[in-house]
Amino acid sequence: MSESLTRVMLVDDHQLIRDGLGGVFEMHADMSVVGTAASVAEALALFAEHRPDVVVTDLQLQDGTGLDIVRALRRDHPEVGLVVLTMHSGDDQIFAAMEAGASGFVGKDAPSDEVVKAARHAKVSPRSFVCSGLVGAMMRRGAAESTRLTDREHEVLVLLADGLGAAAIGDKLYMSESTAKSHIAKIYQKLGAANRAQALVTAMRVGLLSSVQRNPGER
């Protein structure tokens, strides 16, 4: 057996996908599928038996998730490559896979070669995370972080949406008018707004205000 051969285990609760993915890997001379599993329990047992170089797992499984496999194997086997392959490829899933210790994240709608590339990466660099959508996800997370308000700022924002001015907000929240103005200025800064109207429009767009917290004149 070649020393460069990558031994892969596939985990998916659909046999059709396991078979299809297995065929993709077997088309590559440097890849060998040593086992397939349909559940978390089966995958962990099979790993102990075959000790593959890379595990490629679906996210949703009947008895848990692929992240359960990733966490368990990363904890006890830091050298193993772990690739998450899933239809659910939103930002939350990407970050969850990265934080669990995955080596790579690939959407099932990606070209089959992307899965093979991720497996190759996972073998040689199991602790570094690759995902074609990671940059975009990080930019979106950064934008969300920059608009995150404190609990007090959110209270002020709601009162701004109710049409109150700084003095009235101060009275309502038992703070000085200058403190209320300071909170309002901070809210405008975080939302990139120059005035109340812009702040409320942005707050609605990013989900900081519900539809019932519009301009009081619209009630």
C-alpha cells in the first residue's frame, strides 16, 4: 500500500449518498474508502476498527449530528482529518463546524472535486479549517458584531422608535438627558446612521426592531 494513500471513512444516513461519494473517492488513485457508516454510534465504532486518515461526515444523522463525531474524534485523535459535508451550509453551520474542530466544511451542492480536495487538506493539515464560504461568513459576522447593542442601548432604541426625545428617554429610564444623548450617539455610530430615521430603518433591516416597533404614527 502506498504511503501517500489517504484512507477515508464516509458517514451519511442515506446509502445512495454513501455509495455515490464512495465512487467519487475511488476514482482518485490517492484515495481509498475503508468504511461507511450511517449513524454517530456506527461511525465511532467503525473509526476504532479502521483508524482512517480522514472522516467525511454529513451534518444531520439519525442519532445525532456530524458535529458529535467531530468533537469526539478531535478530542481523542488530534491527528485525524474531519470534513463536514452537508446540505445545510449557512453561516451558523460553518462556524459550528469550525468551533467543533473540523478540518473542512463543504456543501453538498459543491463540485465533487471540492470534497476530495477538502479530504486531502484534512489529512495533511487536520487542525486548520478550510471552507469556500468562510470569508463571506466572517464578513457577515463582523458586520453583525459591529451593530450589536447593549441591553441599555436597545432599550433606548425602542424608545426612539416610540418617538421619544433624549429628555423623555432619560426620564423613562431614570438617567440624565446627557446620558441618554450619549446612548443615542452610540446607537447612531453602531448603525452607521446620521439621524433617528436612518437608525430606525437600519435597526429594522438588521432585526433589532420588530415590525410592531415602527414609528408610532403608523400604529
